[in-house]
Amino acid sequence: MHRLIERLYPICRSVAGEGVRQTLDILGEMIPLERYEVPSGTPVLDWTVPREWNIRDAYVADAAGRRVIDFRALNLHVVSHSVPVRARMSLDELRPRLHTLPEFPDRVPHRTSYFSEDWGFCLRHRDLEALEPGEYEVVIDSTLEDGSLTYAECVIPGERRDEVLLSTHICHPSLCNDNLSGIALATFLARHLLDRPNQLSYRLLLIPGTIGSITWLARNGDKLEHIRGGLVLSTAGDAGPLHYKRTRSGASEIDRAVIHSLVHSGKPYDVRDFEPYGYDERQYSSPGFGLEVGSLTRTPYGRFDEYHSSADDLDFVQPASLADTLAQHIAALEILDGDGTYRNLCPFGEPQLGRHGLYAALGGRKGDRSAEVAVLWVLNFSDGDHSLLEIADRAGLPFAAIRKAADALLDVGLIERIA
């Protein structure tokens, strides 16, 4: 995952342009993608698809021709979506176009002008203070013209038509935790799902932030009825503990699956209520659509000092954190995929487990009765009203133990699954 982030890191991405296509080209080497192009100017809900932005070079040079700000050294140096500029101006004229982080004088900020025709540069505050009065050459060799917004899907069919939506934004330039880590998580999660049989179907969206989800929602109303829930994938690689942001209802299937997996992970975690601010979960959860979409991250957006700055670099994302975040997503999705509701076919008293060969099937160490306890929980609550996840929560047992017990009972015909 970290090597993929390294490969994607130099690409200058924005909401629409070649940077997104280059990124999808690389991801397409690893997972099957279907790509879509939506022309600039297309109305999508209350928005309009913006013009496409591409950039070749940008710099500010002093009187001696020395580049004091250089896009080629770091693509964050240019305000994303900056219009073309070729000019000479004094430092006083240029200064309002220069953006810094005075509180972090050695970091370059990330700034955008997606929906207004503007331009600017970003630099270290320490470098701004070192600029001397005089005339500067200012060049932004970019184009902002009609093109298209690009996004991609990876659809993984399961036994059932019900879908889980997995979404990540692909519009940020050289920022590793936000959100190259989300892109890497999405890619490797898709590879895992492609390599196993699934009950549910999965739809992975690789989209520009905000305008991408709005565009997808505007074009795919016929698919929404099949979406049971989903997760937005982001900030997956920092060293902070896992945080789960609930769905709008706060008590959906995806909420219960993620929180159950966190409770039984044995690691620190935090659960936050939904708020209509953040990433694309707020678009999917808008009242007209009402999709149950949460977000399982490490440190949430805006809560780490490196957020939207050059400090969100390759050293900030850790392979161990990426691996742990991937494992936790897999655990939550396995719960969601393996959940179901059953009916006890021998509900009058407990069946004689030994006669049905269940002791041997369940195994367990001498003196360890956890498998038997799980069977008794499943038998008692398989009344057609309680799902396996609800039983696991009630019993305080890991979902995997309840799922194993249900499989054993199903094999000997003591329970049946309710469609």
C-alpha cells in the first residue's frame, strides 16, 4: 500500500484533468475499472461539472532568474485550478496571491479555486519572509477549458444484488494521508473482495471530492435502491487510533458491523455521531438520498496538524497503520457480508448437541465451552427476529464465533436461513 502511495505521490491531481486519468491508469493495473467521462457544463443536481484543469509548469522567479517558488519541486506550490498567468509584478503586487501557514512556517499549504477563476501560489512562511522587494516574473503555464470530469467504478458482484458502497476521493495532489491513503485502501480492499466469494455485491467509486459524488448520484438514481450501506475511505495511514463516524441514522447495519468489529479488535478507537460536514458521506446521506454511509478513518479530517499541507508526506503515512486500517475494514465487511437471520427448527427445548455431532464439529480446547455457548445463543435467538450480529452483540461474543456456530447448526439442519 505504501509503495502505491509513493508511485501516486508526484501526480498533480485536481477535480478534473489529466492527473485523475493518470492516477486511474495506475489503479487500473491492479483492479478492473470502468471509467466515465462527464462533459464540462453538464448540470448535476444543483451543481455544474467544472472545466478541466491541466498544468505543465509554474514558478515565481526573482530578478536574477532564480525560481523562488517552483511547481516542479512540489505541486502544492500552485493553487489548484489556477488560471494561466504570465506577468511581471512587484512583491507588493504579488503578496496577496501568496498563501502560507504562519503557525507552521516550514510547511506549504494546499489551496484550491475549483469553482472561481483565480490564481495563486503557496509557499513556506519562512520563504515568504525571505523574499526581497523588487520585480518578479510570475508564470502559471496551465489550461482551464472545457473537457470532462473523470471517475471510475469497480463493481464486484456477489450472490445477492444488495450492494455495499465504498467511496474514495481522488482529486488531491501530493497529500498522502488525505487522500492517497484512501486510494490505496480502496484498491487493496477491492483486491481482497475480488479474491473471495461474497454474499453482498460491492461498488467501489473512485471520484473527485464533492462534485464527483454529486455527479455520480445525479447519474445513478436507478442503483440507489440496492445500496444497503457504505463507507467513505480516507485518512487511513497516520499513527492515530481508528475513528468511526456513524451514518445519519446512527443505528444502521453498517454502524453495527463497524462498531462490533472495533469493540472486539482489542485496540483503542473512538465513535463519533454523524454531522453534515466532512467528506462525501454528507452527499450520500443528504435527505433526498438518505443512504446509510459512514466513515472509518484514523485521525479524522482537519484534526491532524499536517492536514492539507506539505507535511502530509510519505513519512507521515505508516505501513503498519495502513495494514491495520485495511484489516479493520475487512473485518467490518466480513460481518456485514456474513450476517443473516435464521429460524430454529427445533425450538422446543435444546436439541441434544452430541447426538447431532456438534461437539466434534465445533472443537475447542478442554474446558473451553465458548463454542457451545455460541451455539446456545444462536439456537435461543434464531427466532426470525434477531440477526447473527444482534445475537453477537447481545452475547458479547465476536461475530466470527456466532457465525461459526450458525454454520455448524445449519449443516446439521437445526436452523434455516430466512431470506
